[in-house]
Amino acid sequence: MGLGMLLEMAAEAGADRILVGRRAEGLTASELLKRARAAARRFAGLPGERVALIDVNSSAVPITLFGAAMAGKPFVPLNYRLTDDRLRALVRRTAPAILVAGPEARNRVGEVDGIFWLDRAELLAGSSSDDHPGNLPAEIDPDAIALLLYTSGTTGDPKSAVLRHNNLTSYIFSTVEFAGAEETEAALVSVPPYHIAGVSAVLSSVYSGRRIVYVESFDPAAWVELVRTEAITHAMVVPTMLNRILDVIEAGGYDLGSLRHISYGGGPMPVSVIERALRLLPQAGFVNAYGLTETASTIALLGPEDHRVAFASNDPKVRMRLGSVGQPLPSVSVSIRDAEGRPVPTGEIGEVWVRGDQVSGGYLDRNDGVKPDWFNTRDAGRFDGAGYLYLHGRLDDVIVRGGENLSPGEIEAVLLDHSAVAEAAVVGVPDMDWGEKVVAAVVLEEGQAISEGELRDFVRARLRSTMTPEFIQFRDALPFNETGKLLRRVVRDELAAIDRPAAVK
């Protein structure tokens, strides 16, 4: 089955239900289907093997996504936040392609061989008409490529992750109830369209019949106001967003009673932040979703009941589950392996491996998009005795001090336990004696003060001395990307450039 069938099923089940936009002016399921089919015929009649998009969140996203799927051409949303040179390089790699974008993007990129530019306004105007000459494929091969997403690496060229129709539909069928949303439900989507969470938000909302309300750029006060005015019931946030949203709610005394479901992911969520959220939004069910681009979104969930039980528990082992990403979905298998690919005992940290129909794991031009039997995520993690998965950062981020592997995530969690610390980043920097030494950068809560020595003592009292940062830099902010992932390599390079003697043990 191709992705276009998801929209066709939704339109058949509820043709007049609004699926995209505000309550007063949104597109119904039948209108979205009509526009996607018109776009598909246009894409089919134009040169180009793929359909790319450079755009912020708008109705052009689902129209282009489903239109490309129906035309039998991979959808390639590009990161508009990249510098002009990097964006131009990705456009060249995507050619030959149809590129949907506004005039500003075209001016930034310039003319590129093999690219047919289609103005977004023209697409939106033309998609309301059926007068396009292209012929659509009779059927879509479920093994054909539906989506190409450039992964955000910190070094080297981004890899082009391959997701096929059956990867994405397998994820939707195993996690979403068809037409299961009430007509009053609305999902606030603030993740950019070039992120797997932005794509899965479209597919899951359409298939369930839930209205999508887009946010072009995140502002916490505007986010809260939109929840109120549009009676938003579902939202997805990243950790850095949630804390700022809670500040607005607490300062303004807002009642966001419509919010029934809040999912979060994209980076580690400090336990103190989720505890605060559970207190301020007791009516909401919180979900921690862990997934990757290569796995077509979520592979493990910490569900609402898990949150409530852990939050109410006095048992430290149960309470600590708020720091986990929950348990694997029934549709996937997850294993923790050592460096040789052998399973490790429960409780031991290793690499997270995953397999299942939704898992692609292939990259274009790297291995021709061939799916491996097991996909090794390069994430470090462990299972507890109850089957809850805990992440310990990327394997590349592990600090090797004197031959001992140290988890930066474990040290960061301790730093974040201190009431004065709002954000923390722990990295390893080169050291003549030990190979690497542990250092940290922290952001303090507003109005809080603590010395470096006091904070180091706090860590040492909870972890062994080898895991205590040798120095801690206090700063106003940490660098995150737009989906809430810490730019750890930036922090590492900045701290490595500081000529600082080791602290006295």
C-alpha cells in the first residue's frame, strides 16, 4: 500500500471532517484529497525523479507529501535553516527534482541543473483545480522509496535516509487507530517538515482523522494562546520547548484544559521538567517517544499510565522510570549489543539495535538503501529488569578516560538533579594523561547561584570521582538544534579550546 491510500481512506471515512488548518478555514478530508491528487497529476507531468520542498509548516506540506506519493515520486523535505551553501549542496544532491518553494528560497539557492522550480503559491492555487495533464501510476509499489530525509550529522555530508512506503505504513498501522479521533480533536504541530516527527505527524493525524494545526515558528506565548483559541487536544514538543511553555503557563495562570495528550522526544528530558509538567498539567497524558529517522519514527514509548505510576511512586526504581523512554513497541524488536554485536545482560550499557517492518536503516548512495536485518542505532542504552529502556547518549559521545567508558548522559542527569541547574552538557576533551577528561557546561535557573566547587562536590557525592567534571563552565545558554538536540560537538570544541588546569581532586 502507498501513502496516498492513507488519505483516501480518511476521506472515505469522513469527507467533511476538517483535517488541516484552523477551525474556521481549514481543509476538509475531501478537499485535501482533491488538492493532493491535483498536485500529483502536476508532479507526474513535470520532469524530475523526486519532489523536494523548502518551506515552513503550512498546508503545502501534506499536499506535497501525499501528492508526491500518489505520483510515485519520493518526497524530499529540505532544511530551510541551513546556510545558503549547505542548502544549495543538498538541492544539487536531490536533482533531478521538482522543488516546491517560495521566491526567497529560490533566491538563496539560485539556479541548479536538473531542478524544476514550482512556486508554493502556484502549487496551492493550482492544487484546487483538476486541470493537470499528468497520468498517475495505476498502483504504487510498497517497496518503492516514499521519503528521503537528510540526517543532521555534525561532521561530513548528511546521509540521505531511505524510507519506503511499507516502512511508513507499517508504523502507522501498528500505532494508530483508523478514524479513531473524535471530531473535536486537534494536534498542534510545531516540528519542521524536514524532520521525521513532522512527517509522522501528518500521516498519523490524517489516518486517525485528527485536525492538524501548524505553527510556523515556535514562540511559547503564541503556542499557549493557540492551544486556547483552537482547543488543541494533542501536541508534540521537544524538551527545550516544554520548559518555556511551562514558564508561560505558570506566570499567566493559564488553564489549558483542552490538552489531553502531550508527547515529547528529540532529546533527553530532565526529570525535573517532566515532574513540573505533570504538576501543572494534571489532565494531560504525557508520552515520551523514542525513535529515529531510519526507524520511521517511534520504536519505544513511556505512556501516560507509566508517567502517572512513576510520578506517584515512592519506590526509587519505579520513580526513575520518568528518565526512561519506556518499553519497545510490540511491532519492533530491540536488543542491547556490545561492540562485537553480541547481546549484553540486562542492566548493562551497550548499543541499541532494532528491527521490524517499519525499520529501514538504509541510506541512498551509501548502501543503495538496502535494509539490514538489524539496524544498529549508534545510541547507547540499557534495559532494566522490567523492560524499560534507558538511553545514555550517542556512542560517539562516550567519554573514554584511562580506558574506562563513561556515559555523559549519566553525569548530566546528576547535574540536572540540582535545583540550581536548568541545562547541562557533559563532554570529553583531549587530555595528555588520561586520553580524555570530563568537563561540563551548565546553565543555571534564573535567580540561582552556585559555585563550581559546590557543583562538583554534588556530582562526586552521587558518582565516583572519575565521573566528576574536572571543570564546569557556567554560561547563559547551550546550543540546541531546532528539534531540541544538544549540539554536543559544538560544546566539545568550545570547551576543548579553554586552557584550564585540572581541578584539585
